[in-house]
Amino acid sequence: METNEMVYETKCRNHHHHSNTGNAVYGLGFFGAAIFFIGQATTFWMGVLGFLKAIIWPVFLVLEAFKTLM
């Protein structure tokens, strides 16, 4: 009986629960930004640049937030 309790305790101790809401928000933001930036593109390479911008859109968000704080 004691051995089973130790095994259960070891398994439960290494089990982590995480909420993935941040990933969902980033994913929705990525798709929205990709649609926006690619929709604004006039050439293929501007579309590629738009896709890259969509990947790093939080950088733009934080940069603008810091600009307004200064």
C-alpha cells in the first residue's frame, strides 16, 4: 500500500496544468494580422513581408504602447 502511494505521489508531483489562452490570443492575432498585412500588399514580396510582420505583431504593439507612455 505504501509503495502505491509513493508512485501516485511521484506521478502527481510531475504533472503540470497550464492554461493556453495566451497561445489562442496570439494565434487569433496572427491570423488577423496576416489577413490585414497580406491584404494590404501590392506585390508578392510585400505579401511575404506582411506575413513576416504578422509573425512579430506583438513587437509592434509593445513599441506603440511604449511610445504613448513617453
